[in-house]
Amino acid sequence: MNTNQTSPDSVSNETVEWTVDPQYASERIDKFITESLEIEVSRTQVQQWVKDGHVQVNGKLIKPNYKLSVNDVIALDIPEPSSVELAAEDIPLDVVYEDSDVIVVNKQRGLVVHPAPGHYSGTLVNALMHHCKDLSGINGELRPGIVHRIDKDTSGLIMAAKNDKAHASLAEQLKAHTVHRKYIAVVHGVIQHENGTIDAPIGRDTQDRKMYTVTERNSKHAVTHFVVLERFADNTLVELKLETGRTHQIRVHMKFIGHPLVGDPMYGRARGKGITMETSGQALHAAALGFVHPRTGETLQFEAPLPADMEHLLHMLRTT
């Protein structure tokens, strides 16, 4: 299965396309879409999207029981909910910076950035709604203020916009790749090079529809730079800088070069093979974030220290 998906960081409605590979021939379209989407959504919801005309196959509307054929081109336009009542929730936030235009938060591991259909609580957005009076509305009802995102089980710095003007400016900076983003990670294996660049396109994994992989087919340009900070017996501490911002980019790129992230449930080593963190999730932290302030034009730079779980992991590596 091939796919091309627009970035949910920059649009209100997600548009997703798939080209059907032979192994999915004769599968019902509602089952296929339910299992292929990153977001958790029920099969009943997908069936309703089909009935409402949000799904096309080869440019034509179909029924929920449509069975796929090889090379079918599926196009799904995920609609914004007609009415969503997101609740402000008193979830603790580590606010690094805040003014009338933007807020920068050091997100804890395990916190989802924004709600998705069927899961409207317990996210960074719910926490921001409690903390802030206003958030930008450009990205729709489910993602107020959200300009970019980091994975649920990645900790570290993320910025949000408090008004549409600020949102547009920050989104443009992300698009132009001028936002400075530095990550710290612990990976399996010993990287021999002091530094390097991974320039490899990323697209959907044809064997697992929820994963991504390095591929030339229906992929997007992706570049990650890394520098070795410290080596251990069978692990390496690295600093990574994103030139592009693809879904799961660091996790996919490090697996591609044979050094998957410690604790990564999707792209890492199987349980029992090598050291892992005591908490769930990959050993990846968004340690630095820099951008031009949308109102003042001042260049702002922020850093967030490693979380306790990664510090504990490093302590174990240094003492064993």
C-alpha cells in the first residue's frame, strides 16, 4: 500500500491518499481505512465518512462495503467535526515561555498533543485551554493553537500560537525550515562516525499501515543531521537536528541506519534485547527550539533539560 498524506500540522482538514497494493485486494474499504489511519477512529465513523461523501476511489464515490482492487486510488478528506465541545482540563504544564502571541511548553512524555475523533480529553490542547484565555483557530476545533507536534512518547519543547497572525507566522517558518529544532536521543549500538546526515525519503510502510519507512515510493523528502555526544558499551547518546519535519522522522531515520531509539515501541529492538527505559516510550527529547517571534521579529531560543527517565537511563549506561 502506498500513501501520500498532507501534514496535519498545517491544515484544518487532513487529506489522505492510498494506492492499494495486491495484499489488500478484496478487503473492505471501511476496514482498510480504519486500520490505516494514524488517528484512532472507529469503523462506524469511517462508514459514516463514506456515506457522507468524504471518501472516493479512483475519483468516484463508493459505498462502505466497497471491496478494494489492486491499484485503486483511495482519497479520504477527514472532515472537521460539526461541533466539538473540548473541555479545558487542569493538566500540569511546564511553561518555558509565554506572552500574548505564543506559548512554549516542555511537554511530558505520555501526553498526546491534540485530540482526535473519539478521544477529546487528556491532551496538551485540553491543558492549554485551561491555561490560556485564547488560542489560534487556524487548525480547526480539534487543534486550536497547535502549529506543530511531537509524538506522544517524546518529551520536550513545543510551541503553540495564541492568535491567527502568530500561527500563520510560525507555520510559515516551519514550512521554510527556519525553525531551529534540536533533539537528544539514546540509540542502540555504537555509532562510529562523529557526525552525519541522513538524507532519505519517508513514506508509509507497505507491510504495516501505521508505520513509516525509508522508501522511494509515494514518499517525502526527509533530512536529519546527527552528532555523537557520548558512546557506551552498546549504546550511543546523540544530538539530532531536523531539516524537515516528517512523521516519526528521527525514529525512522535512526532505524534505517541500524541504530533504533532505545524504548521505541514501533521502530526499536524487541523487548529483552538491550537496555531500555523504566518508563514507556522512546528515549527522545526535544531539547531546543528556536524561532522568530511573530510580532517583534526577535529570535527566541529555548532549551529544556533531559527528563528524569532519560537521566536515569544515562546513569545506568555510565555505571554498568
